Amino acid sequence: MSVLFFHTMRYKPTEPEHPDNDRFVLSKGHAAPILYAVWAEAGDLRESDPPSLRKIDCDLEGHPTPRLSFVDVATGSLGQGLGAACGMAYTGKYFDKASYRVYCLIGDGETSGGSVWEALAFASYYSLDNLVAIFDVNRLGQTRVTPVEHCTDACQMRCEAFGWNTYLVDGHDVEGLCQAFCQATLVKNKPTAVIAKTFKGRDIPNIGNAEDWHGKSVLKERADAVIKLIESQIQTNKSLIPKPPIEDSPQICITDIKMTSLPAYQLGDIVATQKAFGLALAKLGRVNGRIIVLDGDTKNSTFSELFKKEHPERFIECFIAEQNMVCVALGCAARGRTIAFACTFAAFLTRAFDQIRMGAISQTNISIAGSHCGVSIGEDGPSQMALEDLAMFRSIPNCTVFYPSDAVSTEYAVCLAANTKGLCYIRMSQSETAVIYSSEENFEIGQAKIVRHSVNDKVTVIGAGVTLHEALAAADDLSKQGISIRVIDPFTIKPLDAATIISNAKATGNQVITVEDHYQEGGIGEAICAALSGEPDILVHQLAVSGIPRCGKPSELLDMFGISAKHIIAAVKNILMIQNRVWS
């Protein structure tokens, strides 16, 4: 850390977020105190701050978070730092085309995690020669020794097998580290791994290289003696000043993104929302050169290939590595350098849930799009059906959850997501459905749409995506039988337009039916139940998928799992029958 921050890296200590600064990611987030100590030495922290470490009134938390200006992404859930560093390096090399370099310090314990190796493969494939990963091979994990212990040769062979340039160094040798970092700047078309053999707590009696000291502090008297020992080894009193950065990053603007024209759809057009999503991305890409798209080898299904066709230089293929894809997106969006959309089948985002929640802690602005949602995808079967995604993203703090129901609302969702702070999730459907909104319709986050209503409505039915169209079909059928129902499209599941739902529920006899192509747990029905919890007179009847689905035609599956128009009709009639019994 001393060599990196006071010999190798170029940055402005008084402007930690300067776009031209070299980047540093502490993947082994539990080592946060050394990061704070470095910035105290560099001048961005008051030296009186460190004693407040981990206290509620201090931003020096146990693991780094962007509460601090010199932290770009939160770390501490191990194995994620290198992926974020890849995103920063990719942005520097291919988007900014700038001189800044990216350094990532990785613990040997976290290399047991597959996400580290996803990132290693990504960096090599994209020739990120502006990226340096430092492996701190200190032999000790949290509870025991690591699998490879101090065998740095094994780590070197693994990195080289992934296509990295590597250097073996003594991590306590200042001169050797200076030389390795200097040589890394000369390497072209390969990322560099500096594999540093170190000893945890070196030279501290009974602590150095000993197990069972992870996360523990040393008693003050003993610590004072250790500090005196270290101070006695300092060979210079020279003030070390970091080198200034090369200021060659382009000035950019990623605010107030607007489409140049209204959606080009007509009422009644039949379009799947996931195709409308791809068309909207391509259209948005024409507006701003900082719109980028990442995909996990599903671009022909998510329709992000439409963006790639128009803007190939801003498309990042992340292959089947969803955890790394999310981390790379976080890195690309750091310091406001890009507006990133990451796409894949929504079902596969579950494996990246940890990376997504860390994105929220990082206070990042990225949009994640999930396709192939619900049983309505049909013959691909349950492994491909996202039925938990709304629950997952609803649980993420400061996450906006869009669920557009036609091509027009999808295009507006994409544009709104590009302008929204925090994480966004866009849920897309594979089934082709009719356009029900005019191009001039106004969409806002947290504003539901009353799609069908009359003064005689008996029940309010709320659906989204495919089930909104099932609700409309049910309304048509019931209307022929002299029964009117109100149909609402929530548009965003989080935040939910509770006021519109409550007022319409009260206008329709306090009866609400929710119908969703998702499991009941954590879905639209439960979101609405929570929103109506202060309204004891309103009854909510939930229609949702239960059990493990199977293959079949979309219409067959919607019917089998109780969320088709037929089941909505039955639910409405059952409610009215019960009401009639009560009134009689």
C-alpha cells in the first residue's frame, strides 16, 4: 500500500474522485484500516479519525463503502473487487481512452471464490493492460490456512493459465514492489498480476504468521510497543507526495437523457416487451455516447443485440458469468463515467444477488434488465423461468423496479431508468402482447395507470406484463355478461402507487384481485398487501404461480397455474357471489 500510493499511483490526494486519478479497489475489504491509514497519510483524512473506526458516528466503517470519497465501490463480501476493477479498466481503455490505471488488492482467501476467476478470464480476454491485480498471499484465512498456503508458484501458474502477465515478489520488499509495478506499466495487451508473499503481522511477537487473529485488535499496551518497533525501522523522514495524474479523460454528460422522438408504435401492434427493450436501448444509444450495454451471452434473447448492431463499441459481452457481469457494470458506472445496462435471463440474476446487493451498498447507478420472466415463457421449462426476481429486487434498498406491460411503456421505462439514481430493474416478458398505450402517454416512476374503468366497476384487478393482458381479456368477457371490473397497471412495483390503488379499491367495493406471473412470496400481491396494510376494509385476493412449473405452451401454463383470464373471471364471480350472500 505504501509503494502503490506514494510511489506508483498517480492521483490528486485532495480530489479523490477526480476522473483522471488512478483507481484503487480494496477487494479484501476487511483490511480497511490500512486503506484509511493511507488516505490519512495522503491528506484526505484527519489523523484524529482512525480511533473512531467502526463507530456509528464515523464513516470509517469495518469495510469500505462510498460514504468515503476515496471509495468507488463497496467491498467486504469477498471475491467481487476484481470484477469492479475490470469495469473501471475497461472504461479507461475503451471508453475514456485515458491514461489512468487500475489497481486491485486481493486476498488469497477470496481466490477460492469463482467470481475472482470469472474476472481473471474477462480481463485477459479484453487485454486490459491498464489493470494490475495484487494477490496478498499471506497464507491465512479467517479460520485456518488457505488451500495453497504460501505456494506462490501455484497462484502464478493459475494466473498465467488465464493469460495474465505475472510477477512473483516479496510483499515486504519495497524495492522489489517498485520494480514490479514499474514493469507492469510497460506490458501491452495483458493484465498484470503481482503475486506478493507476505506474513500477516510480521515481526509482531506471538502474532506474526499466527492463526486465529483475523478481525481482532491488539491490546493498547502491546500495540504501542509494536508501533515503536515499526517507527524504529523507518529510514527516512522525507515527505512523500503522490505524482499528479495525466489529465486526458474526456469531459462527459450523463444527465437529463431524453429520447429524440416518441415511441414508434401503434395501438394494437403485437410486440414482446423484451424486444421493445432492445429497440429502446438502441434508440437511447443514439442520444448519448455514454450509454453502454453488458450481456451474459443472451443478446439474441434479451434483444440487446439490437444495441450491439448499432453501437458495437459500447457493447460488452460478459459471457455466462453473471456475477462478474454485475461487478463489471458497477466498475463501468463508477465516478459517473457511463450509464450501464446489464442484461440476461432474469432467472440467472439470482446467482448474482450478492453482487447486486453490494451494488446497492456502493450507491451505484446501474440498470439491470431481466428477460424470460414467469411461466409464460413456455416450453423452455422451470430452470429458465424467473419467478423470484420481483421478490429479490424489491428487497434491495433504493432499487426502482419497473414492470412494463407493452412496447410503449417499455421504451419509457428504459429512458426513466437511464435518468434514475440508484439501482433499477426492468422486468421483461417473452410473450408478444398488444400495444395498449399511445405514444403520447406520460409515464412516471411510482405512477400507476388505470387501463379500464367505469362507474359500475365491481372489483379492481391489478396485473402487470402478461397478466395485465389476461386481466383485459377477462374484463372483455365479463363485460359481455354485464359485469364491469377496473383494471390497473402498476408500471413500477417499487415504488408502488399506493394512493391510486387505495382510491380505486374503495371505488369498487373494497375488493382487489392481484394476478402475477411470479411466485406469491415477495411479488406484486404481497407488495400491494403491504401498501394496503393501513386499510383494514380492503380485501386482496392473490392469484400467483405456486409450486414448480413444467414445460408447456404459454397459454397452457398460465391456465395450469391459475393466472389466466379464465381464473380471473372465476375469482371475480366468486367475490361477487360472496358479496351477494352477505347482502342477502
